Amino acid sequence: MAGKLPCFLFKQTRVNFDWTDNRSPVSIDIHLPKHNTHPAKSIDFGSAQTRSITLDSEEKFKFSQHANAGSIYYRPSGRFPRCILWRVLEDWKALSITSVDFTRPDTQPEVTRTLRFLFPESIQPGSVGFADALDHDELVVYVLTTRGVLYTLILTPDMLTGTSRTVRLSEFCTTYAPSAFTLNTPHFVHPVNDRSLVVAMRDGSMLKLERQHPRTSLGPYTEKIFSESNYFGYLRAKLPWVGASTVPYRDGTVYSTTAVSALTHMPNSSPDAMEDERSPVQPLLFTACVDHTLKVWSLDQENLLFSVDLLNEPPTTSSKVRAWLDPSPSPLLAVIDRSFHPNHKFYLVSFSSASTGKFKFWGARYNPDGTFQGLQDLFPEKTFEAAPPSGTAPWIISEFRVTPASGPEETLFDLWVLWKSDTNFRIQNIQFDVNDIPSHWKHWATATTDSLYDLPRQSANSQTSEDVTDYWMKWIFYPGRFPDPVLESALLIYENNFVSTERLSSSKDPIQVRVGSVVASAVDLEALDRGLPDYEKYRNVLDMQWERYARLCTELDKARGEALSLVTDPLTGFVWTVNVDGITSLRECSETELIRYNIQGYKKNLDILSQRTPKKLGVQLQGDQLADVMILVNTSNMLLTSLADSARDKCVLRLSEEVVKEEIYSVEDQMAGVYEYCLNEEVPEETFIAIEEAFELIQDPDVAFQSIIDSLFHAGTNSGSSRLTSFGAKALVTGSQEMIQCNHQLLFGLIFLLIHVEFSEEAPYHRLSDPLNLYHRLLKCFREYEIMNWMARNAVPLASRTEDDEISQALTKLQVSEEAHLRHDRLGSALQLVLPLTLGPSSGPGRRSSISFSLFIRQFLAGLDLGDRGNGITNVVAALLRVNAAGAAASFSKFIPSSSWGTYMKARVNLKNKNFPAAATYFHKAAYGMAGGNRNQIADVGIFSNAFELEIATRGLAQYHLHVSKLFDSADSRTHVLEFTKTALTSTGLDDTLRLEILLQQFRSALKQSLFDDAYLALVRIPNKALQNSAIRDLATAMVEQNEGARLCAYPFLGLQDEVDAALEFKCQHIMDLSIAPPFHKVLYAWRIERGDYRGAASILYERLQRLQTANIGSKDPNSRVVTDAYLALINTLSCVDEDQAWILSTKRADAGEGTATGSIKRVRLESGMFCSFVIGTRRLMMK
């Protein structure tokens, strides 16, 4: 493979450990006891504890974030959580367990926490094992420490899912120190089942620990040691001069017979076993030893059954040239539990790490009585050696896995190989037929690394410091690129090494704010000789500082990517690598990704590319058609590469404008404009010649262009029916980001290649049959991917996906704590807002589901429905508005179509951003289309509070304008409330109920704005008498309190004068203190005078007089000037009527003095004796 470019068929997609919370998974720390101690305390599983370690150096970052070991254990089907990620952290002292299920059943809650078991001593490498109970749902964890103590943890579903509140430590944790460890040193642990395990000893023997009872507290382990030979083997192991050979390992030595890999096989346990293989057979233990020996043991009889060289190589007499294996525990064996030959029960694959990497394939033979006979080398004359990914770096194979391949051929399997070189890793794959492995062995495929982490090229248009900062902030804080611990650690390292001033921002500020302020503080604005600021130098230094911080993040992140293990899900077929701080999925490339990553070496790999491209991930291009597409894409890349940086920036800017402009020009004029602005006189002469030569090689350019367009949007029906977990959503969004980036760049290059070919006159290119239609289609596709690209790179608050999140959000609104506020502001890619809840692999075994991951990504992207005629764009806007991402919605609004529904959504965006005039304009534009009742054109996206509101908005102009007025009312823009209620009242065919609702809305809004004229006009038109009386009281109260009594008296209130009088009198009667109360008495007096009711006016003046006298009782001057003025006003009023009419009625308590007066004549009950009426005339008043 050194002289041949690799064939990239797979894509590595890395997922960070930040999917369950805004910072890190909620963790529960469980301190395990030392051996021979019996703690009685209980563990509270309901309280989450966050471990906070100050990350002020790279070493502390690695200590807290990097795992020493880790893998994924897959539980049987039907149990949840099923995919258990375990990691050993903090210098082998902590075991972390969390769920990485891609989907979950509807009946199961989201698993959002991590169990962290803290051990009193270090965990021994290779000594963490898992097993599931067969008859009940329990997960058994075996952990062996460096002091020889075996911890057995029995975890129930309640403990794993978080539904258990408290549990006693002794109920799930027991310790055991095998007596065999007093003489022998354990090497690693291999679990057999939930009741037994095997410990490989360093002297070459095997220790079997078994218990009869599922609970270790009720039944201790029994120990059984077995080895290759009995007494002589024991002496050879203990006495080196007898003949045993040793190898240094860690703090001691291991013997040549020490096992470094173990595999248990029980043929009856496989559901794929054939019917004639269901007879009971003995469980087997396969081991690979340091001396390159493959051994087969009987677990029941504890004896050796078969022994052979790991690669079936002949023995050599010289021990110096004999190949020995690395003594570190590693998986070197795999079983294919199928039978494709009458003499073979199953198949075994062995791997030797002694050299670069060789494989051997064996067939298991059994005797007629069902006993194991031995292993048969399937191809004794062949050596199957894997070639490293690159000839320049030292690569070693760390692990391998074998999985069934897709397709109808039952004998076809996939071999996955994990190569490691320092912190780098690569995954290779080869498909082989068990019956014909040699003919398949040369067709190796490689997985390409993720493409989201390369440092970006600086834009030539970055002219100011704001441009530089914005450019780097967008790249560094790209959703999913760097987790918060990396950003925080890089910031602290940067501050300690490059910033001399004190910290400028609070630790409570968002990480974006702190990074921006700290980087800016590292740069000083210097002056030129003329005394002017040197902005150019400042911009360059600022760019250098941003690049320095970005490199710190990249270096910290690079160390996180080191692979620890390679795992395959036996149920779904997903392939993963567990990294020191993250997890990487392996998915099959889509057809467009395959084209992009194989452009350079497609000629030599054309056969394998044609054979292994699944139709579900494209249109299955093959042969010459695939070659034409490769040439076309390579030519477009060559064109863009030949342009200067400034020309490429102009291309980006112009095309981003083209996708949002209204189509008012012809397609030809659009293409000509783009060419003149971007490509005219920008393409070098040698590029002209190269493009001409490339087009001569393409058989049919029209078909090549069309094939790419078809491949981009070809996606099968959505077969996923499971509910995504937070981890599944995170993985799906990350894969979508990569696929969007690939397709976006591909379309970008093809558009400019098409324009160049069509409008260049310097070279006689092979003309296309219909370039205008092709450009229109390409631009339409690019527009969709431009929208996806915006969604992929913009971080927004994420909507709650679970009931727990909804509860937290509700608590956040109550502002119960700062932690709740932070949880509510969890950020993520905008793509995650529109993820369907039921997208993912359905439960059930399958073959080759690495295809499914990419297939679900394509189905998700196709399901966004971002075309001009769909509702996908408005769905995105609605999702942004639901999470209050007003700024992001405003940025996204440029993509909203000009349909009625799109115009309405533009109005909602402006309303959310408090741009009320623009919102009103858009609401008016959308009125006729929205109110027309065409429900099919409006998406049910949850932007409406309920279904009733949606029906109102689409049931006529009056209902629509009323709906809009309520929106403005909720946004406190009451001016526009009046505007739209007035517009609603102009509609025809209003019924009384609707008219009443509009008038009440108009009245309330006008009253809140103190627009009393509008409020009065709405009030007198209210048809409901009770609601009208209530509105009169509200209007009178508001106007008097705002000193608008004269204005109130000026309103005619035709037919409502008695109601106004009653409302004012009611307010007068309930005044407690005239000195601070609004002047309701004076207004009522003026109201009655205005309408000629002098006696009524005098009556209210007399009541006011009595209250004034009551208020002055006990003062030095009861007959103060205020009281005197009141008497004069009362006398003057009664003087306006005839003398025989110059009287008023008054009520007062029988035992009250002169100055008391309460109540109303209407309330007087003469028969009670409590009150009596008095006739007070002018003569009596003048005697006062």
C-alpha cells in the first residue's frame, strides 16, 4: 500500500463527551471501601456531584479528562441502557460508567448521568470486565486492583437509569482477595459470565474464580488453577534455570507461557448458530501467549485441549529469532460463530503483533461425540499480512474486529483493523469471503479522519480587528468542535504564558466572552511616528494571538483523540473507537464524500470504488461514469485552487448573495454577472489549458453534472423508528456537519466551473447542452446546502428534549438558582433543534449497519425540506423562535422565502427582536395570504401557542388582524395593537362575538397607552352591556387618576351617562383619604354640572365636605380654609337652582356629630334605626 494511494470508503466522526448537560454529564461519585471493611452507609443516587478540578496546566487537564483505558460493553438485546461506556481515569483510580445508547425505548427515560467509582488503590491494567446475568436484568462489573483485590459490582437498571434514589453500598459492592495471589501475580482479568471469571497469571497458569450464588455476599468465590502441565510446569515457571524464559513487563516480569489475550466461546449462545449445531458443547477458552502460542482450554474440565503456533508457523530452534508477543494484554483473537463447511463448527481469527501484523484463519473441528478436536488452518500456504496506512510513520495494529458484511452472501465478513502511531490512529477495513480469503485480501479500504479541526485560512477581506476576532471566534466556537474543558484549559494556559495583566472577565461570564477579552488584552495598540494609532500592526498581532490560542485548543484536542479501543455493536453493527476523551464513530462515506476523498487515487482504486458504493448512499456510480464525475470534481478543485485569495473571497461573497436574492434577472444575466465579478481575468493561463484537457477526458459532461446532483439528494425512506438519545442526537448532528461541509464545498466548486466553462472565450471547451438550466439547478442545490451550512456552524440555545429538561426549564423561569439558568442556556448546533425524535436504527440484529449511520444522516438532511416550495425553512425559524434565539433568527431570516407564510415568519422574527415597524409591515404583507385559509401552505411548527390560535390566524382577515394585535400586545407594542384592531374592525362580515373581542382588545390597549380618545371610541361600540359597564369604570378610573377629568366630562357618552355617573360615584364612596386620593368628587361634581344636575353636584360636594370635616377633627382649626371653601362651593351650587329646590338629602349616623356623613341615600334603611335622612337647605348651610 506504500506505493498506492489509499482507498477511502469510511469516515471517522468524533463525538465529544458533552451531550447530557451544558458542561459535562451529571456524575455521582461513589467511594468504594477497602478490602475487609464493611461500611453501612448508603449511596444517594439522586444527588449529582460535580467534581471540580482546577485546570491550570496541561497535566491537570489530562489527569481529569484523559482516560487510561476504556471501551464499550454491549449488553443483550432488550435491556436498557444497553451500550455501556466505561473509562478508567485519574491515574487508574476511578472507573466511569455511562450510557452511549444511540436510541432508547419510549418507555425508558433519558440516561443523563455518569457513575464514578473511586477505588482506594489503583486499578490493574486489563482488569476491568463486564457480564450480564442470564435470568434477570443485572450488570456485573469485575475490577481487579494492583493489590490483588477483586471488586464485584452488581448494578441494577434503577442504578444505571437514575430511578433509584438510595442503595446501601454492601448491596452492590463486595470485595474478595484470592489466596492464589499470595504466590502468583495476576496479569489480567477475563469475564466468563455473571458468576465466573478467569484471571491470567504471570507464571502462565490460569485462575478460575466461580461462585454458586449470584450474590457474592451469600456465596464466596471458589478458586481453581489450571495450567499447561502439572508439577513440571509449575517448577519451570518458578525456577528460571529449569527452562522458563521471562520478559520484562512494568514493575516485574512475565513468562513466555503467560497469556496476553483471552477469548471465551460458547457455541450454543449464538443466535446465528445453525439448527444442527444446537447440541450441547463444552465452553472453550482461547488464549494467545507471549511465546506466540495459541492454546485452547476446556473451561469445565480446566485442562488444555489444543496448542499451536499463533500463525501456524513451524518451530525454530533458535530462541533469538523466535517471534514473541508484546506482554501487554490486548485482543488478538476473534470468533466467527457460523459454519460454512461440514467439518467446521465455527471459525477463529488470530492476529500476531510480533511483526507489522499478520492474520491467520482457523476452522474448529469437533469429534462425533461433540468434543473439541482441534483447529484447522484454512489456508496453510498463505500469509495474510496487513500493510500500514503510511510508510513514513511507525504504525502498529492495536486491535481488530470481525463483523458480518452487508449483502446476501452469508460467507462475507468485514475485518476492521485499528492502527496506532503515537496519538494518531487509522482504521482499515477489508471484506473477505471465508471460503476464498486470498482473492479478497488485496482490496483494503481506509477511513478518512474528520475534517472539522484543521486550522482555517485567514480571509483576505479581514481589514479590521473586528473582522479578525469574528473570523477566529466563528472557527473556535463552531458547534461541537471543542468541548468546554478544552476551551477552559487552553484559556488558562494562554493566560499563564501570554498575558501579563490580571484577568479581565468574571468566571461567571460565558466562555466566548472570557476568551475574547483575554486575547484582546494581550495586544497593545501602538502609535506610528506621526502619533496616529498603528491599526495595521494591531490587526496583525491580534491575528497572531488568536492563532496562538486556536493552536492551544488544537493541541489539547489532538491528545484527546488517541484511540484506546475498537468496538463493534453486535446488534446494530455500528463500529466505534473509544478515545482518551471522546468517542469516534465509523460510518461509510456517502457517494459525494467518496468522490471528494478519492480524487487523487481514483484511477487505481476505481474497481473497488465501483463495487463497494452502496446505492442507498448515492446513485451507485460505477466505471466510466464514476471516473467522469471524479475528473469533473477534481477540475473544479483545480480552478478554485488557482485563484488568488482575494478572488476566492469574492467568489464566496458573491455566491452567498446570489442564493438570497430575488430572481429578477434572467439566468444568463446572473451567470454573466458572477463571471465578471469573480472570474474575469482571474484564472491563470495554465489553468485554462488544464481544464480544457480535463474536459476532453470526460465522455459526457452533462451526465457527470447530473449524476452529482442526483447523488446529493438521493435518500431512501426514513426507516428509523426508535427515539434518539442525547448521545445519538449529538452523533447524528456531528456527522451531518461533516456531510454538509463536504457537499457545500463540492457544489461551490462546480458552480464556478460551470460559469467558467460557459463564459470563457479563450479556450474552446466542450459546450454543455443546457448550461442555463444546469446552473439554475446547481444554484438551487447550493442554496439548500448554504442554509444547512448556516445551521451547522451557528450555536443556539437547545430546546429541551426530555421531561427532566422541561422541569428544569420551568424551574429556570422561577429563577431558583444560577445552575438552573446555565442549564437552560445549553448551546448546540441549530441542526439539533430540528432533529426528529424518532430517527435512528430500529431494534433488531442486522448486518453492516455502518451504512445505516450515513443513511440516517442523509435521510435527516433530506427531511429538512429546505426547498422553495417546502416549509423546512420556516420550520427552522420557528425552532429558533421557540428557544428565544432572536439574534440567530434575524440572521437566518435572509433565507426565508417570500411566500405569505414566509413573510409572516419574517414578521415574527422582527417582533421577537423588538423591530416593531418592520414586523407590522411584514404582517400587513402576509395578511391576505395567511387569512385566506389555505391551511396546507402553513406548517404546524409550534410557533402558535395552540391549535386554536393557528385556526384563528387563518380564518379571515378580521381573525388574522386580531391574532396579530395579540402578538403585539404580548410584546408591549400597544401602538400596533391599535393599528391592527382598527384594521380588523374594517373587515366585513363580523359577528357580534368577534366584534366584541376586537373592541375589548382595542380598548385595553388604548387604555394602557393613555390613548383615551381611542379607548372611548372602542368603549361606546362594545355590544355587551356588562362588559361595557366594566370598561366605563376602568376608563373613568384611569382618566381621573391621570388628571384627565375635564376630558372625561367632555365625552358625550350618549345613552351611557348614568353608567358613568354611577362609576364615578362608586369611586367617591370608596375613598379613604381625600388628601392623597384622586379627585373623584371634583370630577363627579363637574360631570353633573356639565349635564345640569345641580342638586346632584351639590350632593357630592356635601359628601366631600363631610369627609373634609371628618379629616380635620382634632386639628387646631376644624373650620379650616379647605372646609370653608367647600361650604362656599356647595352654597354657590345650590344658588343655581330655585329656592324651593335648593336642598339636598344627606345621611348620617344617629349618634354622629355635625361633621360625620357616610354612605349613600340608596343604602339607607330607615327601619333599622341605624341611619336617618336629613333635608339640608341653603338657609342651614349659610348658618354654618
